[in-house]
Amino acid sequence: MPSITRRPSVGRERRDAVEEQVFAAVERLLNEGASYTELGVLRIAEEAGIARSTFYVHFRDKIDLLIRLAESASEVIFAEADRWVQSDEAGIIGLERTMALIVSQYREHAAALQALAEVAGYEPAADEYWRARIGGFAGALQVRLASEQGSGQVDAAIDAEAVAHAVAWAVERNITQHIRVDDGSGDERLAKSLAQVAWRVFYGRVEPA
């Protein structure tokens, strides 16, 4: 019997297309200097080329939109971070490459991620979302460090949980602040420096033995 490949429904494709339109519209407005706090739903809908009522078919409110935009914008960032955590790649070069990709993705979606950071300062749902996102990565990093403690690669005396969370948040905060003030010329230097700091914290040396 021939296999049947299920195709995405037209309705689902349409929903995805509208949501991508809205994401792109918000990023354009933010890149033009708009404040997310001051952006109204009508302005977002007009920029996306949809009706205001259509906006509410896809998003509960502006906070829901921002969280889902941040999820989309940070997808590659966390995928790269998780790839390194789960790999057995030896040497600092791989970590430097991963940091460079993360910095590049942060810069590409800087407006959206900075808007999330701004809104998280007063909106609990946005704050909880981002804390959970960073916390999830820190948890995966903790598992790697604990495993490497067992194999003798990482000092058994360090607190894997505390170190994983400290490094995850330090990387996020440093990149966020860097992108606010740097024109891109310092991205490579930042990525290399973050990798070196993280490596020394994890392994206490430039390269593993």
C-alpha cells in the first residue's frame, strides 16, 4: 500500500504566514526606533497588513505576541547553545564558534530581545518566560558539568548547578549590554572572550588535558 504523506492544512499554513507577518512587522517597527510599550495593536496590525480583529485571532494580547516573537527570535540561539552542551566536541575552538553564532543571532534579533528585556521589568509573564528559557539552558549545562565531574574533566569541588546558572546569565547579560552600545565591530572579540571565561570557569585551563 503506498504511503500517505500528510500535508499541513491550509488553515495552519495561513496561521503561520500571518504570525510571521506580524513578527516581521514588529521587528521593523522596533528597528525604526519604536518602543514596544508604546506600540498599539492597531499600529502593529497596520504594519503587518492585517485587520485588528485578525490580530486577536492569533494573539491574546501584546504580551503574548512579544513572548512568541522572542521564542522565534531566540530559537537558533538556544539550539546552538544546546548543541554545544550535548556535543562531545573537545577544545575551546568549538565553544568560541558557538559563542560567535549566538552573538550573531542576538544582533540579528536585538530589537525584539531588548524589547522583551524592557517589558520583563514590569510584566511578570514576560519575566517568567525568559527566566524559564535561560533556566532551561542552565539546567542542560548543569547536566554536562556533572557528567564531566564524574569523568574527572571538571573539578568535583565546584557546584555544577550554581556555576551553570551563573555562566548562563552572565553570557546573556554581557551580550545584551554589548549589543546596546557596540556597532558590531566588537562582536568577534566578545564571543572569544565569553568562551575563554566560560572555559576557564568549567575546566580551569585554556584547553582540556
